[in-house]
Amino acid sequence: MVKYESIFIVSTLLEEDKIQEIIEKVKSFVESSAQLEKVDDWGKRRLAYEYNDQREGHYTLMHFTAEPTFPAELERIYKITEGILKYIIVRRDEKE
């Protein structure tokens, strides 16, 4: 098992309940296939640069432990989920 962290940004053009629905969908997917350690909902923040004519996004950070094949599947879920603007999955340092 390997430790990972992932952050994803949901479009703020969506209604608040739709944003929460997307976050819950991703969270439940991670819980079903990996060991979810922490979910940190940062809320609405300004993007570093304008993306698809949007200046803000809803940020969510997750820490989880999973098999090395899991991040590819999570990336597939991010890509097909309507409303997710950006995402990144990185391997965490073993010292944590």
C-alpha cells in the first residue's frame, strides 16, 4: 500500500448542492477502493490563472492509502466527471 494525496477543483458555476454531490461521489469512490485518511474541503478559492473563462473553483484535498494501480482509476473518474476542472494525484513521502 502506498500513501497518496489528491486535490481536485470543481467548477463554481454549478449550484452548491451539485458541487457537494461531486465531492461525495469522488469521496465514496476512494473509500470503496482505498483507505481514506483525510478529506479537507478548502471551499471556494481564486484559481492561479483563468481556466475555461473561470476565475474561481471549489478545492478539495484528500489523503489516502491505496494500491499502486488505484491512481490511474481515480484519474479516469476525474476525467469523466462533469464539473471537475483540474486535479492532481501525487505520492506522499513515506516519512509522514
